[in-house]
Amino acid sequence: MLAQNAMATAFGVKERVLRYGGRFRGFCDEIERAQWFSDDELTSIRDARLRAMVAFSAEQVPYYQQLFAELGLHPSDIATVADLAHLPVLDKETVRSSPEQFRPLRSSERVVSQSTGGTTGTPLQYWVTASAMQYNYAAYEVRFRNWAGVARGDRMASINGRKIVPSEQTGPPFWRHNLAFNQLYLSAYHLTEDNLPAYVAQLERYRPEVIVGYVSSVHLLADHINRHGLEGAVRPRAVMVSSETLFPWMRADIEQAFGCKVHDGYGLGELSALITECGYGGMHISPEYGVVEAVAMDGEPRLVATGLFNHAMPLLRYDTGDVVELGEPGRRCPCGRQLPLVDRLVGRADDYVVTPDGRSVGPAPLSLAFQSVPGIREAQIRQDDRASVLVSLVVTSAFGTGEQTLLESELRQRLGSELVIDYARVRSIERTTWGKRRLVDSRVGRRTGDPA
């Protein structure tokens, strides 16, 4: 375990330089000041950044060079957010199928390659500049972590999708220490009824100041604490969740278990939008980070985002697939900030996979199994009983025997060896009535309160 803790710390040291070096501190100061700007000042900054990003995209990015030519548009035609309507909405499949078309012809800055599957199980490759990564983490620091009453370096327990413990491991420790981040990293893949007491005991020993993680994983811990009368055993100052929908009943369970406020956050790996919860419960858009539109699509207000600072892969009017209801313009939050508000955000609402040994694995960690496998356009895991699942795949010609073997390995690392995993090639994945595509559709680990 010492060697694995050292590896986790080495990874942390490398990431710390990328995330928190360079211009990070200056960005924090800028974002801290701007959160108290007036609505007019914020609008002015947002529109100036929008004009700059549109001009850069039309000049440097092949996809937008062609699009502007086909539409007969000039960058000066898009001066404000209202003018974005001149451009069509960009769907994820267009980006996924031709990501290189969204890269600029020239770049004067270091670029880092990333990938994300969201909770849809459909991988997408993207690129970020070093300064964009630092701006993103500065925004996270100021408008998520600081709003929750904590800061970088505080003792943190994280339960996200990184594979840190072998899937076949049956006993603790299910965690590793990343000294570079002052972080206890807990596995999201071993949350069985038998193992949960060990998780809680370790958290009680570690005494985190903040717990950060996927909604589904944190809620499993909270539910165990509440059912066994362990409220008060773990008392962080804040819990921060993201990547999956936080339903009101889940918020209540988590706050009861840990005795503190839950702060919800919404972001995209593609760095196009940031929505975070302040201490008064207001879900605020960071307008200088990205433009958030609610565009009527398929009978629902779809969250369409335009990133304003990542020049490695500009995305204009990007369809996130999530549903948003924007607050009334001019409505104010008791916190005093004039950052725009969101009334409702629906997305990432999936079930759990429950394994034969009792583990419950949510969609956010499972999505990582599909990220590194080429040739997958869409995926869904369906579970009708604890013994087996059916993985439906929409694939391209790039998906062959090697990719199938790789996917099997990735899923086994997360779901273990006992579960029967069958596969089916399909032409499309059925959507819910909200137009969402669930990664996990389970009769065994079904959430209640979801939009079906």
C-alpha cells in the first residue's frame, strides 16, 4: 500500500503543477473580484470574450471557417449573446466524429489532450490549453470550493471514478492517500453493504474537512450512516457533489448523515459551462466562463453552452444534452452576487448497477469504462437481476475484437468477475421521455424521483 500511496502522490504532484501553476493565482484573484460585479459589468465582460472567441474560431478553426462561409456570416455579426442565434446548435456527435476539425490551425500554448464520456458512456476527445486548465481550476476554487467554505489544501476525502483498488479485492483498504493534495481517495467500486462500515470507519479516522464526489457514491455512504444511527461519526465542514443529478431526497439524506450543507455543481470536461451553488442555495452561472442558453429542442429547454476561454478547442452553441430552466433576468440571490441564476437543472439521472456481491456502482464511475475504447458511439447498461447485465452498443467500424476485449477488461475492473456481462450491437439507444439517454437502466438499482 505504501507504493500505491506513493504513486497516488506522484500523480498528484504532476497534476498540481498543471492545475495550480502558471496563471492560476492571478485567475483566482480575477474571478474573486468579478463575482461581485454588477450585471452590466458581467454582461460586458461576457460579450467581449464571446466576440473574441467567435473571431478566433472563424479565423483559426477549420469547422467554423467552413460554417461561417456556408452561412455567409462574418464574426462581427455576433456581437452579443442574442446574436448567437445566427449559428446552429452543435451536437456532440459532430464533435465526437471529427474532433480534429475543432482544433485551431496554430497554437502558441501548450495543449493537453483529455477525454470524457460524461454519464452517457459515449467517449469524446477534446483538448485544453494549459492556461485554460488553470482558469478552470481557479473558477472551481473560487466559485465552488470557497463558496462551500473550504479551500485547496484542506483535508479532503474524494470518491470519484479513478481506479485505485483492484476490482477483485474483497477487504479494506479501499482507499489511497495523495499527499500532494492532502487527499484520501476512496474507491467508488467497492461500496457493498459489507464494505461500507470500513469506509465510514476510515472517514471517521481521517476526519476530512470536505467530502467531494459523485452524487451516487456519496449518497450510498450517507444512506448507510443514517440507517445505522451513525450520524455525527463523520463531520466535514461541507460536502461537494457533481456529475449526477442531486435529487432533494438525496440532499436531505447526505445533510442528515454529515451534519453540513451539500453544495451542488455542474461543469463539463469540455470547459463550456460552470454552474455552482452558493451558501444560500442559489445555483449561479459563471457568465465569463461560458454562455449558457436554454434552447427549445424536442419540447424541452436544452442547456446549450459556449466556452469563452479554451482556445485549444472552441465550442460554440454546444448541446450538452442536459435540461435547464434559467432564472428570471434580474432576479437576485440573497448572497448579493448578481451572477445569473438557474431555477432547475435536469441531467445525468441514471440508476445503479448492483453486483452479485452487493456493490452499487453509479453511472459516473461506469462512464469511465467507455472513455478509452475507440469506436463506441453510444452505450447503455441494462440490468433486470443481480446476476447479469446487458451492454447495448452503437459502434463504428473502428470497434473490433481488440476493442471488445478492452471494454470487457474496463468493465470487469469496475464490476468484478461474478456479474455476467452480455453484449448486443444495436442501431440506437432508446431515450427517456425527457430526451435523455441513460447509461444505466436498472430494475435492481433504480433511483426514485427520477424524470422517467
